[in-house]
Amino acid sequence: MNRKKLFAIALTLCMVVGLMAGCGSKSEAAGKVYWLNFKPEADEALQEIAATYTEETGVPVKIVTAASGKYESTLTAEMDKSEAPTLFVAGNAAAVNTWKDYCYDLKDTDVYNELTTDDFTLYDDSGKACSIGYCYEAFGIIVNTDLLKKAGYEVADITNFDSLKKVAEDIHARAGELGFDAFTSSGMDDSSSWRFSGHLANMPLFYESRDDKWTECPAEIKGTYLDNFKMIWDLYINNAAQDKATLATGGYDAEGEFKAGKAVFFQNGTWEYAALSEALGAENLAMIPIYCGVEGEENAGLCAGTENCWAVNAKASEDDINATLDFMKWMVTSEAGTQLMAEQFGVIPYKSAAETDNVFFQNCNQMIEDGKYSVAWAFNYTPNVNEWRATLVAAMNKYDAGKGTWDDVEKAFVQGWADQYKAANK
């Protein structure tokens, strides 16, 4: 057979196949993707990445971004439409409880198998993997490692509450000669109290939720670990330069104190990295877990969590579900996808995640790789969160000033939870 005949046959085959796919062009997509985005600040970048994916694969990707604070109402409205989202966010237990019938089981899908940890996966009461985290943040105790070394210690010396207490109390006792103290101020005004009524309070909430296997906000809590909450709170306020009786109204600037080298320890999160590294240098920073004396906490990692969790609409067509799962996998494995995720969402818990310069995330990832358990954000369960925290802060302020007892704090914590649950579920 001569070359001309071969070419003619090939051309004929191309024309036949072209009726379905087009010779030398992308195949027509069998399904489509509709992502109802949770983060308005990422909209522009997501529109670009959607266009890139469509150009590469031929699969249509539609991104609609809900207005800030309007996600649930937008999701409810969109789910009622014939062209409903195929990809949406179910970022906490309440959302999973609401949307579990719409959640495709992500267990053992290709994108699920790319995860480096299951810590950010949300399950319903049947064990279905309803949603998976696509980015996360973390908080703990930020350490000025240079000052810690000047005090005669290394990060490796701190592995639990007892060792943290030993180091902190020694530094505080020598603050005059060292020129710095153990902890930054634990200010309880509105600009700072969330670090303790939210993030520090997460410690007793997490361990109780782990014991009792919470899957939704409980009507009542026991306060099983409130002695541990007291231990770490006392360590903070008794080993700092500030008078604990002034924390309610002192107007302190803990970040400023830390940047100025006035303290070794500062409870805060990964979002502080840019400001602190610019002031102190990345080489002088680390983040360690918040230790509070719970048995086995040597195996604890940072308080890592997210409300950014992908769910796939189980009521979509099979083609759309498969197209959405393929898109999700591409987002966390391709160079373009992982770069976009890193730029817009920070660190993602996937095997092909782009490298990060954020030392705090590096610390968090290393702990996960070392098999340490992440301390999940159990404070996401809090009923009427603002009201509950306000009551807790008031009780803690009285305790700090010597005008109340720890019993008042425990009452605000436990009874306050029950009161706010009732108020939220009338």
C-alpha cells in the first residue's frame, strides 16, 4: 500500500472519529463542573483556573462565588435549581447535618486518596465521608527560638505541659537578668480575647469531643478537661510581665511585644507568619502545640482545622459527579492547580501540595508526617458563639482580678453552653 493510500485511509478515519471528538482536538466533555465558592477573595483567581482547566480538558467549569456571610443562603437557593452546584462547601458538623443527603461519599475516590491526613474529613453519623478539607490553618504557641536558646533551652526540650511549665517558670523567674519574659500578655479586650475564649478554650472542647465522639453540637457538655484549661491559663497569666488583674482593660499588644523580643512564647496562628518573620527572621521562629497536661499529649500536633471542605453533590448526574471528582484531583495534583491553591488558600493537605515558606505550616506538616494527632477545631461546635464567649470572658476576667473563682469560669463554660444551646434551638 503506497503512502497516498495510507494517508487517504487515515484521513477517512479522522473524519469518522471527528464526528464524535474532532481529529486532533479535545474530546467533548461528558460532564461539567459547577463550584459554589466559599471565599470571595479567591474569585478572580478561580475564574482563571477554571478557564485553564476547560482549555486543557474541554470540561466546562463554572465558578459562582457567594457573597461574604451569605454562603448557606446562597447554597440553599442554588440547590433548588435544575442546574445545581456539583461542588460545594460543607465545612462543619452543622453543615454536614444539613446537607448529608446531598453529599457524595468521597471515601476512596482518587482525590480522597491524595490526602496526607484524614483530620480534616467530615463524616456523617453513618460513616460517610461527606466533605474533605482543601486547605487549613493552624494555631499553637509561637516560639522565639533565639530567645529560648539565650535562656538555655531548645524547642526539643518542650514535649508536654510539665516541660513547658518548667521552662516558662524558669524564664519568668530570671526575666530581670534575661531582659525578656516567658509569655506575651494575655489581653482580654475584644482585640485579643478570642485567642483564649476561642482558641485556648478549644483544648478542653477538643479532648471532650474526642472522648464523647461528637458529630454535632451537644446540648450539654461536661467540662471534663477544665482543670487542664486552668493549668495552661494560669501558666500564661502568671509567667508574663503584665499584672493579671489588668488583662481585661490593659489594652496590651501581644504581637508587638513578641516582635520587640519581650517574650519567648506567644499563642497565635499561622496567619501571623508574614509579620513575625519580617520582624524576627524565619530562622528564629517555630510553633509548638498548646500543652495542657492531658495524658498522651506528647503525641499531639498543632490545633489544625478548617471550614473549607469540599463536598460533591450526590444528586448530580453520574457524568457531572465524575467530572467534578476529576477536577478536584487536578486541583491538588497538577502544577497549575497546586500553585493556585497555595497562592489563594495557603497550605493544602495533599501529597502534591506546593512547597510553603511558612515555617509554622512546615512545623504543622512535619508533626502530621511524624504521626502526631492534630487537635481539631472543636470550637466550631459552639452554640451562639459570641454570646457564649462573652460570658466566658467575663468570668475569666473576674478570676484574673481575684474577684471570682475558677468555679465561676467552669459555670460560664458548662452552664453557659447549655443556656446558649437552648437559646439557639428554641
